[in-house]
Amino acid sequence: MAFLTEPEPARGVVIPVIPGIGRIVAANPGPMTYHGTNTYLIDGPDGTTVLDPGPADPAHVQHILAATGGKVVRILLSHTHRDHVGALAALQAATGARSHAFHRSAAPGFAPDVPLRDGDEVAGWTALHTPGHAADHLCFARADGVVFTADHIMSWSSSIVSPPDGDMSAYFASLRRMLARDDRLYLSGHGPPRRDTRAYAQHLLDHRLQREGAIVTALAEAPQDTLALVDRLYAPVNPRLRGAAERNVLAHLLKLRDEGRALQDGTVWRAA
């Protein structure tokens, strides 16, 4: 199953997604962010909700303010990675809107104005705690099957799971949680919308299971460190993505260790 691509989006304008929801793509393109972070603008009876203010880029904040007339009633955060939350302080200073995020923040020194727990509702959206990519990651689901999946399920790429904030066991569980739902549209933190929701979530889970199986096979042949496993599993890998690949491998190894299927001796891993 192919990842989705899209032309480089226009900057500083609202791109319609579905009625009542648009996105502004921040100018922070890169190997981990695709064309940039999606900041979503959600119309509601009480005004505009912003989901993920994006990186700390004054121009991006000005684009949000111009699109909303500065009338933002609340700010939802999917998680506290800086490409999603960096603009929060500036946007709050300009609008006075309160932040809504998972009650146990993964960012030192940050606490949301309105702490959310799994199942809480805000402005017609239900918070779904979906750790894995980040310990404080939330998806936001609406009753009609539209879900902001942020960086848990991205349309253009699989997610990095980087310990200790990232946890592969939790990521598997969060994918299975999404598979148990009957959603019709995923709106991710980077890249275009995705409509083949359940099939795509299954594809992501299958991909991780295959990668885990390949790691188990490699460890059964000989002890390995993470760099050797990256060379075996990802070759050829873009040098700019090598660090992310190693973090994913480490996350798989920690999951296998916790399940009693791998043993760690310093930087070397072997089959249990």
C-alpha cells in the first residue's frame, strides 16, 4: 500500500479539507515533516478552534491570525513535539485562547490550561490517548468518523518511535485501537487527508510486525547492535533518515526485551 504524496502546498493560505475544516501548512519542510506541519482551523458555533499551532515561526503565527481574524476560541494540541507546539506561546499571546492537551505533558515545564484525559470531549471532539510516537499523543475524533490522527497515523509516511518518549508496545496498542474503530477520514499532522482508514492502519501494523520479525530472525543468527540491524533492515537508507531508523530499531528491541524475546548486553542485542 502506497504512502500518499501531494504537490508542495501554497504557503500562508488556508487549504480546504472538508466543510468547516481547513489547514495551513507551516514552512518547516524536512525528512521528518514532509512539506511541513499541518495547522488545522476548525469552525464551530462558538468560533475557530486551532489544532496544532505548528513550529515557532512568526510568519506562520501571522498566517493563522490572518485566517482567523485573531478570533481563536481554543487551541488543541495533539502532542508536545516542537514542530506542533512551538508556536503556542505566540498564538496564545495574540488571542488569549487556552490550550487543551493530554494531562501528563511530555514536555518539561509545560502544562496545558485545560488538561485532557482519554475520552474527554472538547468542542464536539473526543480525545483518544494514542501513545507510541509520543507519550502524550492525542487523536481527536468526531462522531461522523473524522479523526485528527496527527503523528500517530500519517498519510505520507510511517511514524518514528523514539525511546524513551516513544514506545513501540504502546504504538502497537494504539494502532490496534484505531483498527477497532469505524472511521472514514484521517487528518494527519503532515501530508494530505487519507480515506482508506482501516486498510491503511492495518498496513502500518503489518509493516511493523514484519520489521519485528526480521529483527528476531537477525538476532537468532548472531548478536547485533542497532547500527548493524539498520544496515540489514533498511539498506539502502537515506543518510538523513539513518538516525530515525536506528531509533525505530531500538524501540523494537526494547519491546522484544520487555516481552522476554531479546536480551541486551550493553549496545549488543541477542535472542533470548
